Amino acid sequence: MLTNYLKLAWKVLLRHPFYTFITLFGISLTLTVLMVLTSFLDHLLGPHYPETNRDRSLYIQMMTQTDTAGTTQMKGPMSFRFLTDYVKSLQTPERVSISSVMNSSNAYVGSQKIKLNTKFTDADFWRVMAFDFLEGKPYNEQNIAAGDQVAVISDDFKKEYFGSASEPVVGKTIEIENVHYKVMGVVRGSPVTRFFTHAKVYFPYTAPKSNYQNTGFRGNYIAIVLAKDQSDFKAIQDEFYDRVSRIPVPQYEGGTKYDVLKVMNETYADNFLGTIMEGPGLRAVFLSIVGFIVFMLLGLPAINLVNVNVSRILERASEIGVRKAFGAPVRTLLWQFIIENLFITFIGGGIALVLTVVIIQLINHSGWIAYADLTINLTVFLVSVGVCFVFGILSGVLPALRMSKLKIVDALKG
Amino acid sequence: MIKLQHVEKVYRTSAIETLALNNINLDVQKGEFVSIMGPSGCGKSTLLNIIGLLDEPSRGVVEIGGRRVEKYRDRELAHLRNEKLGFIFQSFHLINDLSVLDNVEIPLLYRSSSARQRRALAQEALEKVGLSNRMKHFPKQLSGGQKQRVAIARAIVGKPEIILADEPTGNLDSAMGNEILSILQNLNKDGATIVMVTHDDAMAKKTHRLIRLFDGTQVL
Ligand SMILES: Nc1ncnc2c1ncn2[C@@H]1O[C@H](COP(=O)(O)OP(=O)(O)O)[C@@H](O)[C@H]1O
Ligand SMILES: [Mg+2]
């Protein structure tokens, strides 16, 4: 029975190459765009190397100070001291890591200049993040307390600086801005899209030029708070916000008096959205735009598909009449058309999957985003398959239902 | 085998009402070969479609194999069509996308049977109509007479007790027509009850009984 339907479905596809092309084109294009987009979003927001703990992390990245008149606002990362006083000592989290934002620097190999990003971190940074050490190990609390001039470098930087990917470099010295550091470890690099972890060289925060002793609240450090579990988020946020609310205002910093102090403590996605736009209203706008795009991507092809199918099935009125005349129940015919439509949608889904894999591989290998690691996320794929399924059912059932209402004698007249 | 009581069929279109059948009473016995004649538009096809459960009467009772069908739902009607009835149309109504063999197998798709059984039965039916050498062909590659023989094979493949033929030779030349008639006669000898609409007096004479319609009314 099933093979019969599939055989017929195949013949129907071949008989109407134009319909088939339009339908397949619509389905595969839609699904490809959808899958590449979600894969990209997943790359940006999902828990991926080395930030695999994102799911249970909160980010403290932005402090806002507003002055008495409400005219001047200072926004930005915080001082190492502030984070130590108000975040590191929180009771509810499992662990807190403090690290600097990315700094730009230069190194020289002979006369060749290497541009590089650096980060100052604490020892917990290596525990909160899940870096792969290709060589050596991270610096620990003793290195930091001793003020050791050590560094962890990325595999890319190792190749640039030492000229070889295979030779071990732990124990060797690198020179950056006239300071010598001993290499303690080499990690597989983090993509540039992960700005909390991306860098070529990582220093202990007690290394020169880290400014970790700055007083005042503003600085260039951020904190990542690892919760034991997502369910602790609320408690962590409450504890933190409670502490911040106890900070006496007004305060003076940089010659300005300000009396409102706000520090965000958010999940990665919220923090990410907050960085590109501000205010809950804007976020709603953003979400509705995304919703609208998804609707256009999915809804329009679906409607088009249903239309194409209606005319395609109506063309086969006489076949339906014949089948009914020889004992086909309406329900069986409905199934026949559903199977035919699922068949074509899944062919489209297959094409989309192949296209998506190709596009993702191109992005990953183009060097467009360093260390890009886009993948087809299983959820995305399953959702796409589900969407295919709904397309198939809808576009098969509606016309077939119309068809089944037709009386046999009328159907036979074509 | 087939019993119609006070059957009436009215077609309503926006402008006019057509009384296509008017108080038809009919009783066809098992094993009978009945022909229906009458001028064009007198309701022959309408009558045959009602007997074949392809259309419903506006009034009256239809009994097939002793079962009154007016309360039957789609599934039960489909089952009855599949089990008891085999239809042969004037314009063949083969499915062009399917091979001869697949066309003949259609009635068997809607009952429980294995692919191998279906194939064997379809081959047997095609042998009966002398077309076993055309199984892999498609309808477009056949002549009119061959198409009608495929249609007959399809009508008999499920071994129905009743065969209904609406001008089965109407689109064929007389030699071909006679061949089709003799196939039907053989099926009748094997026990099938047959009702055939025809324009041809000579053919009608070869059947057991003749029913004449005029303007929706039975006159003979
Ligand atoms: N679907 C329909 N709608 C309206 N009138 C119809 C329909 N089918 C048949 N008729 C009318 O019913 C009458 C009988 O038709 P039909 O049974 O096809 O005649 P025959 O087969 O004897 O030529 C004709 O007048 C025809 O116009
Ligand atoms: Mg007719």
C-alpha cells in the first residue's frame, strides 16, 4: 500500500515538473534559511566551547551611574575591586570568575608585528570556562599571589609567534609590550563571537598593566557567575541586587556626583540583547520582528504550497472518482494525498539539510569568523522536520478534504 | 441481487429542476444479464450510477445483495462497492500515471491482500480479457478496445457479483464491441450478474432482459 502510494507520488512529481520545482524550491529555500539562521543564533547564544556552562551562568557586565539631574549617564564595565567586593563574595553561586574585557596589544616576531587581543583573568576563569589545554596547564592562585609573569596562549597565537603548531612551547618566553612572560599553557582558541572568552593571550590579573588595583567602581572588568543550577538564578540575583542597593549613594567618581547606581546581572541571552538594544520596549519590538520574519519565512511558503497542492489535487478529480468507485474510503484517499505531500516536503527537507550543511561548512572554513563552529543543532533539525510534517499534512489534507466532498459522479466527469 | 423501489432522482441547478428518474422499480436476479436502452438523456447513466452506489437517489430505496443502503456511511458504502460491484465506463477512466497492471490492481488496494496476491489476481483478470502481454504498458500506449479490456479486467479483478457497464462499447467499432460483449457473456456464464447500458439493439437482444427508459420513466 505504502509503496504503491510512494510509487504514485513519484510519478506525480515527474508528471508535473514545474509544480514540483516550485514546491521543492519553496520548501528547501525556506528551511535552509531557517536552519542557517538558527544555527547562527545558536552559535551566538548557545552553550558552546569554551563557554559550555552558559546555561547556568549569569553575567555582570554593565554598570550604569546616573547623576543627580539625570543628564549624565556613565555606562560600562567595573573595577576589579568592585567585583571582588560585591560579586566574588556572594554566597549563593557555585563560583565566580572575574576577567577583563578584551585589550588590544602588539607583539613582535623579529620585525613582524602581530596584533593580538589579551585578557586578564583570575584562576577561577579556567574553572568556569571549559578550555581544552593542548599543552601545559592554567595559572592558579599561587601564580597570581606571587605575581608571576606567566601567560596562557591560544593555538593560533602559538603558530603566529613561534611559527610551529607541533613543537611544545610551554616554558618558553613571549615578549609583549616590552614585558616577558613565560608560557604556561596553550588552549584551543575561542571564536571571536564569544567575547567573554576570545583572546590570543591570557594573563593573571596581577600581571603588569592590569589595573586591578584601581579604586572606584568603574574599570574594565566583568564577572561571570556560575550557578549550581539554573533554579538558583533568582536567589543569586536577589542576593546581588540586595547588596548593590545597600551601597550608599550619592557617590563621587571621575569628578561627577551620581545618585543612581544600577548593575545588571543577567543570563547570556538577556545580556546579549541588552548590549545591542536597551529597554524592555525595544526588546518586545525585537522579538516581534523576529517573529514576523519567521512567520514570513514559514507562513508564506506554506500558503503557497497549499495553493499549489489544491490545484494539483483538483486536477486529479477523475482519479479520485475512479478510486472511490472501486471502493476507496475517503479516509484512505486522504492518507494517500497526505503521504504524497509528506513525500515531497521531505525531499525538500532533505535538500535543505544538504544545503545547510554545505553553507555551514563554508562559513566554518571561510575564516570569516575565527574558530567558527556552527553546527546543525538537533533541536533545529527536529523542528524543521516538524515544520515539514505540518506543511505536508496541511497542504495534503485541505485539498483532499475538498476533494472528498465531491460526489463520485462529479469527480468522474473531471 | 439488485432491487430498486420507487427510485426518483431530481437534479437541481440554479435555473431548472430535471427529473432524471421517475418512480423506477427494478428487480434483477442473481445471474441475470439485463440491458438498459433509451434515447440520450433519458436517465440511463443516472440509473446505473445509483445501482453502482456512485450517486444517491432523491427518493426511494436501493438494495444491493439484500442490503438497504440509504443509511450507509462512506466507509460501508466503499466496502460494498469494493466487494460487490465492478464498474465499466464508456470512457474507460483508466489512471494514466499507472501501468496496466497497477490500474487493474486498484480495487484490491482497498481490501486486505498482499502485493503478491494482488499481482496474481490482476494477471489472472488480464488473461481473461486477453491482455496478459500488455501488463507493463501504460494506458496511452493502448487502443480503445484494449483500454476497455483493461477496464473490464479492473472491474472483475475483485470477483464482484455484480458488473455494471455504461455503454462499454460506445467508443469502439463493432468488431471490438462484439469482442467486449462476448467477454461479458462469458463472465455472466461464470455467474456474474450484469447490468449494461447500450444503444445497440443487436447487443441488447443477446441479453436476458431489456429495460427501456424514456424521459426518466421505465416504459418496458
Ligand atoms: N449532474 C447533473 N446535473 C444536472 N443535470 C444532470 C446531471 N447529470 C445528468 N443530468 C441530467 O439528467 C438527465 C439524465 O442524464 P443521464 O442519466 O446522463 O442520461 P443518459 O445516460 O441516458 O444519456 C439528463 O437530462 C441530464 O441532462
Ligand atoms: Mg449516459
